[in-house]
Amino acid sequence: MNIIDLSQELDISMPTYSDDSKPVIEKVSTIQEDGYNETRLSIYSHLGTHIDSPFHMLSKGYSLEKFTIDKFVGNAFVLDISNLNLKCLEVKELEKYEKNISNCQFLIIKTGWSKYWGDEKYFIDFPVMTEESAKWLGKFSLKGIGIDAISVDPVDTIDYFIHKILFNNNMVIIENLTNLEKLPSEFIFSATPFKYKESDGSPVRAIGIIL
């Protein structure tokens, strides 16, 4: 068994939508002064490699703590579009992999955009699926969608149609994945969140398990 780390590292210099959403990582105790190390973390729920719950955008959607733990683990298929120079992932491209998608619980979309992590380009022109593609995916019994980009919607959206379509099919969304190039097309995916009340999202330690 081989385990691949699919999470970006939390750091005060990490890319975020705004400076206001930067994490605060403060050393409050040290071995030298207190006999132990302890750190205060102040982070937004949608920071770094993280998971979105339907409650993120649907007032009656499930929050993360309401799902059973198996919601966050399952068979995954990597859809590699990193060499296709796509702006939009359309249904005709998804249909080529219908059998693979029907047999998985998580669809992981590899755009190749994680290579721009830490660069301004990370927020620009990353491929996203169309609304029709999101609706098409709703016919499968998927637990969730993962992507190695900042969002499943265009960064300048104000409507978040893709998020909402997926959420209305009770899917979770995992964003800012990395190291997808180290995975085979099929593997076991895990992205377990913090458990807190009315959780709209949470940072995760996403991993890929290769059996």
C-alpha cells in the first residue's frame, strides 16, 4: 500500500482570495519557556486544501458534521484534463469516461493548476466544468468532486452555479488538491474534515491510498 499526500501546506504566505483570509499561526508556548510547544491557529473554514459542505451555499443543505464518516472516504477516479488546454469541461468530454465515473464515489479533476500554487496565475483561467456538466454528473451516485484548483466555479463568479448544482445533489467539494500526478487513474480517496457544529467547510488532510 502506498499513501500520497494530496494537501497543500497551511502557511501565512499561502495564496488566499484576500489578505483578510490569511491564516494566523501564532506560537503561544515554547519548550524553552514553558516546557512544551503549543500554537494558536485562526483559520477560515475554506482555506487551503478544504472541503465544502452543501450548507456552504444552501440554507437547508447538509453541514459536514451531519454526514456519517464514510461520506469522506471512497473509490476515486482521476479525470486528467491537464494536457487538453480546456477552458470548460463539457459533457462530451465527461461522456468518454462514463463507465469510470459510474464506478467511482469521488471524481477527481486534474487540471494541472496546482503547479501555480503560490503564483498569481493560480487564480486565473483555471478550467471549470459547465453547468450542463455539473447537472450530468448529478445522475451518478457520487459522494463528491475534487479539483486541484481554487474553485469548481470561475474565480469571478457571483452566482456559484456549479457549487449549487453539485450541492443540490448532496455532493461535497474538495478544492486546492495537489500531487494528483502521483496517482493512478483509480485509487482510494480520503478527505476528513474537522467536526464542528453547522460546519459549512473545513480544511482537510486529503490523501490518496494506492492498494
